[in-house]
Amino acid sequence: MRKDAAILIAEDDAGHFELVKRNLWLSCVENEILQFKNGQEILDFLFKRGNGVKRKENGSYVLLLDIRMPKVDGGEVLQQIKRDEELRKIPVIMLTTTGEEDEIDRFYEMGCGFYMVKPVDYRKFMKAVESLGAFLSLEGIRVPSIDVGQRD
């Protein structure tokens, strides 16, 4: 994956965020990693709203998105991203504890790229994130730039 592509992690659990970040780095992922503690924060970042940090024009992003978050849940975040002409290009990986088949199917139909169930066991969770990091660190993984400069 391009080194200038930022990894966005929408995760309200600080412990899960730290585990994901640490294990991505252990997997040789050198990209910038940003945390968003609820669905509203990630939407504000992506749509350049509010007072917080905003995405860069022509930036490249991968989003790791938890489903159950405060303010705006991951399902609504995914819907808003995939309805937008430019933001729909962002690869979205659902990273959640919910492994129900109907829900997994629903999120794939909504446009997520991958659905990863967070194992309850700590070691299995670390191993799963390491595998995700290994995948993201592959040089052949392409992430599109998001160009919406006309809307600012």
C-alpha cells in the first residue's frame, strides 16, 4: 500500500485502538494512523465539517470501521461514505465483534471491502490484526486518492 495513504480507525474502545495500531506497526505498516472515537468524528473528518481535523485534498485513505459506536454507528457511516461520489472510493474494512451472517451479508451489500470479526481471545485478536497489517503492507495494494476540491 502507498506509504502516503493514511489508515483511519473509527473505534470507540481505546484498548482495541491501541492493539490495532500496535499490531499494524508490528506488521511493518508505516502509514499514518488516525483514531476517531465515534461515527460523527469520522464523518466530520471525511466530509470536512466541524472544528476537528479534516482530510487532505487528494489524500488516500483506508478506513477500519467499528459497527457499534456512539453518536453515529458504523452502518450509518458506511452508508454515507458509499453514497458520496468520491468518498465511496475509500476501502472500508469493518472491524467488529459481531459475526452474525445476516449482518455480514448486509455490510457487504452496503459496500464494505472486507469484514473482520474481532476475536474475543486477546492473542487471536492480535494475530488477526497482524494478518490485516501484513495484507495492508503489501506493495501491490492500491488505494485511490480522493479528489473533492470542488466542494470545499
